[in-house]
Amino acid sequence: TLLLKALELDPGLTDAYLGVGIYNYFVDTLSAIVKILRWFIGLPGGSRLEGLKQMQLAAEKGDLTRGEAKFYLAKDYSRPNERQFERSRQLFRELEREYPRNPLWPMIISSLYCRTGEAEKCDAGYREVYSRTVAGKNEVEKALRRAARQALQRRHPQEQFPE
């Protein structure tokens, strides 16, 4: 409600479209039973397509939320009901260029390659994250190394991947 009011007062407040877009997208993609419950408690409906457009606007023109908007949009494009994996990878690659020291991006891109059956690119990405995080400077890098190691072990049980 507050985001809608903010947009009413200032339609050029592009960053507000991220929150409105997330709401619109997810409300429209809820299961039928949750939609019924939503109706009983009086929450407004949403629109999947409108939500995607609003998040895209924030990703392109937002001042403060551009990165977050790209993340949510890329994540949504990779969902089973969207299946826009190449568009998702493109957005994650943009985030990788904008935040080159963050090993989360190649990890996510690798998982998308796995989901689309592109085994060589999947393995190469997981191996990159695994080797890139060997020093584990912080908890995020340590967690990503563990995740990359587990993914590689599942894919190549005959190989050894030291912690």
C-alpha cells in the first residue's frame, strides 16, 4: 500500500516498482488454495506479467534497487512457470560484471546450465567457484565452496574434492 501511495505521489519513483512488481508477480503465481485464502483476508490481486514488467523497469531505471531488481527478475525467469533460462543467465551475467568479486553469480549461472542439460558449462562453472573460493575469506565464500563441492560430488562421485 505504501509503495502504491509513493508511486501515486511520484510516478517517477522507479525504485518503488521493484516492491510492487514482486508483489504483483508472486500474488498471481500462488497456488489456488493460497489465492482463495488471499481473497478471504482481502489482499489485492496481482498480475504475473505486470509484475515482470515492473521489476524490469526497476532493473533498467532504478536508482537504488537496480541490482536487487535484476536478481529477483533473473530468479523469476528461471522458475518452472517462466522457463526463460537464457534471459535469467543474461541477467546473472550482468550482475557478475557489476559485482565481479561475488562468487554467487557463477554458482547460480552454473546451476542454470545444469538445469538446461548443458553439462560441460555446468561443471566448468562449479569447478570455477570451487577453486575460486579455496581460501574462504568469509562465511559466504565458505558456504559457496561447500555448495560447489557438493554439486561436483553429486555429478562426479568417482572424483575427490577436498574441503
